Amino acid sequence: MAAVIAMLEELRGLAPLTAEDATVRFSAQEWTPGGKPRHGVEASWDKGRIGAWIQTFTSGAVSVSFAVWIRDVDESGYFDDLEAVYE
């Protein structure tokens, strides 16, 4: 989560948010490009078990989304405590 929070802090001050500026910030925070460029910029980024995507819409709006994979299992191999994830 620290990597996501750091990236959100970087992106928060960008107005307007552009895909090019987001790409520069991901690179500066040492995220790894993970796919084919779209609209002239890298659209997929990875850092550890975190994925991030930059999406550019035809209106010019830009969206940045994140996926964080957290898995906690007990001795049996089953997920046990959802509340622990949120702590």
C-alpha cells in the first residue's frame, strides 16, 4: 500500500492529469512498464504485487487505477480473516 499511497501523492498535484505526466511519475517512482504503449504512453505498470493502469478516454480524460493483491491464509491454506487485510 505504501507504493500506491506514494503514487497517489505524486498524481494528486497534477491538474490536469495527463497520461504523459502519469507515465513520468510512475517511472520516477521505479515502477516497471508492463505492456504495450497506448496513445503514445506506457499504459500498464507493476511494482511488486501491485498493478497500475493509465487509461485515456476519447474526451481527453485520464484515469489511473491500481490493483493490490493481498493474500492471507491459515494453516489449512484457506483465507481466514478479511478484517486483517483492512488492518
